[in-house]
Amino acid sequence: MEDIKISDVIRILKKELAVGAMPIVSHLAENQRDPFMILISTLLSLRTKDEVTEVATERLFALASTPEEMLKVSQAKIAKIIYPVGFYHVKSRTIHSVCHDLINRFNSKVPDDLDELLSIKGVGRKTANLVVSLAFGKEGICVDTHVHRISNRLGYVKTKVPDETEFALRAKLPHKHWIIYNTIMVAFGRKTCKPVSPLCTKCLVFQYCDRVGVGLSR
């Protein structure tokens, strides 16, 4: 794909968000830009379906909505509340650890700086970038499996792992697209550009796509 065409791709796919499946964390950010909720919801969403993440977030924040309140809830109870999110026991421990860090190092506030977020144990690049962009409206490029797969499939980047994709996108993706890029590509990846047998006959950006690595398609 010609690099200049990425803006056309994003413009077309952005229109589809209205009828597509907006990721739950993006949906939460639209309705309530609470950095702590977005951080915790992102942690819960890892390897978990959106519908499960949404219900787990609602149950957890009905019980505790600040780092101080969260630490008053035992890890065992948090695990029970957030079940069946993936790795719920591990995530309950991570939530307590993150809350300790927020209280002790950041005056109970979620930092809006990528490096500071990454200094918190349990917060990786995907989570940090999503919090920076969705909670604070600052430039960040969150790369998950959808963003990594589609960016390579289009032929826009040529990378092997998500971290490489993030830095490749930082080097060439126009800054005006950084914040929305994850939301658009995740929705597109779930609805059309699936990991196996993508729906190429229904794809609105087929004409721009190099279809790198695509074997079977529908």
C-alpha cells in the first residue's frame, strides 16, 4: 500500500465505527474519561472478551472507584468480582500493586506520561499508550494483535512483533491519526479483517490492501 493512502483508509474505516463494534475501553472513554477507570478496565481487558470486561468493570467500580477504596477490597474478593476475565487471580494482584504505586508515587492520580505509566509494575506499552491517548487525549499509539496484524496486512509496515509495529507507526503514521488508530483497527479487525479467513469481499478498503500473508479469505 502506498503510505499516503493510510489517511483514506482511516477516513473510510472511521465512518464504519458507528455500525461496528467499538472496543469497550474506547466506549468507556467516550462516556466517562476517568483515567483510573480506563487504566483498570484496560488491565482487565487483556486476553478477555469485551462483553466480559464491561460487566467486570461495572461490578468492580460499583464497589470501589479510587485506589484507596480498591485496596480496602481483598485480592480474593476482587478476583471473585472480576471473574471470568482472563487470569483473574493475577489481575487482582496487579490491581492492588498498581493502586499501591498510584498512592505512594503519584498522589493517587494516574500519570499522563507514558514513561511514568510504564514504571508501574504490571503496566505494559499497550496499556500505557491506551491510557495516555484515551484518558488524557495525548498522542499515543496502542498496538494490540489487531493493529499489528492489519498494519502489516495492508502493507503499511513490515514488522514481526507489536512493539516493532508501534515504533514503525510512530515513525510514519500522521500524528492526527494516532489516538483513533487503535479504536478503528480493533473494530475493523473484529468485524471484517479477521485473523483467519478475513472477509475481503466485504472490505471497504480492499482496493488499498496488499493482503500480505492472506491465504484463504471470504
